[in-house]
Amino acid sequence: MHEVLREYELTYREWNNVKGTDTQAARKRDGLLSRLQDIRHAISNVCRRNAHSLSEAPDLELITAINEALKDAIKAVPGTFSALTRSAERFAARALN
């Protein structure tokens, strides 16, 4: 999960730092936006694949740390992970009860 989140962060920074309004800059932003969407999909897949094993894990500190990292990533780019935001909230509620 960490690797995928890091890749998203680096790609987002690159997208955010593209300067100019010319065709080349617009193409670069479009390409990076497509990559961000792919990474966002990968994050959802990683969460989905690991949800059961994480919910069964006896280490609440680990679960809490992972969930907090997810929430921090979500807050870093508001509006990008709307479904993941709801999933993280549901996961936290189940894990901590």
C-alpha cells in the first residue's frame, strides 16, 4: 500500500508542477491525470484485496496506523478519493469495535 500511495504522491506533485497553457503542457497534464486515475484504481484494488486480512488482524495498532495513513492520503488530495473516504470510515468503525 505504501508504494502505491507514494507513487500517487509523486505523480500528483509532477502533475501539479506542470507550467504553462500551451498544447505540450496540456498534453503532459492529461497524461499525468490519466496516470493518477490508474493509480487511484490500484489503491482501491489494494484496499479491497487486503480488507479481510486487515480486519482479521489482532494488532489494532497496525490497523489504526494503516487507516490513519489512508485518511492522511485522502486529505492530501480532497475530492479525489470519495469512495475510499467512505470505505476508510467504515473500516475504522468495524476495526475499532
